[in-house]
Amino acid sequence: MPLRDTLARVDADLAAGRIPVARQRLRGLVSSFPNDLELRRRLAEVYRLYGEPAEAGRWMYLEQNRATDETTAFERRYPTAPQRMRALAWRGPESLAPSSFARGQLVAVREDCSHVTGRAVAWESVPSVEEGDGRGSALGGFLAGAGCLVALLAFLAIWVNGLVALFD
């Protein structure tokens, strides 16, 4: 469906009070056109209707006239550079950004992410959160290993019990 038709449906959904449907349509459009700041602004407006300042801040992060409280909420929800880079869902080089402010924001987030990960990163290969900040990966690995060990011990206990019952 063409962009204009989808935006007309978004407007109709909002007029009819179907905010969740409008949000889903806009999320799909932003996914298809991640470098369109107007779509990001419209999505931020819908999140304001929900009372979600962090999500509104997420989609307004590349705008110079953004609300400080929304930006702060976004930065609290996504505290590390890799998390912010993934949340912004930008595709392609920063040069595709239509404003110098947006380009500056994108460069700053990417450079912070490169600094945190210890290697150069690009918008085409955003690191995972675990790869980016290292939190949770050690604990997750330990828990997965412990779960496998418990499952193995349970299997062996059932097997031994069956073997004993076979010879009784």
C-alpha cells in the first residue's frame, strides 16, 4: 500500500479513536521508511496520546525541537549507547538524515557505541545489547548451563530408577 494511502488510514484511525491501530500502522511505516523524520514525529505524537514519554522521546530523538522530559525518559529506558542505537532503528549512513541536528545525534550515538564496544560499528550492523554492554550475558550463560545440568541429572535419575525397576 502506498505511503500516502497508509497515512490517510492512520488519520482515519486517529479520528475514529483507534489509537492502537494507528500506532501499528505508523510503526510499520517507520520500519519501512526509517529515515523519514516526519513519520517518526507522527509516531511520537501517538505515543504522547498513550502517555509514553520514553517512546515519544525515542521517536523524537533526532529532532532539535524535542521535549527535554521525553528525551530524558528515552535515555533512562535505553541507558547504554548500543541500546539507544538499536532503539533508534536507523538504517544507512548518517548522511541520509535530512537535518544537521539529526546527523549529529546519529554520529554521537554511533561513536558512543563504538567506544563502548571497543570496535567500529555501523548502522547496518548494530550490536546486540549483550554484545554492546556485556551485562547479563555471564549470568544468562550460567543460568543456561545450570538448567542443562539439572535436566541432565533429572534424566539420569529417571533412567537409573527405570533400570533398577527393570531388575527388581
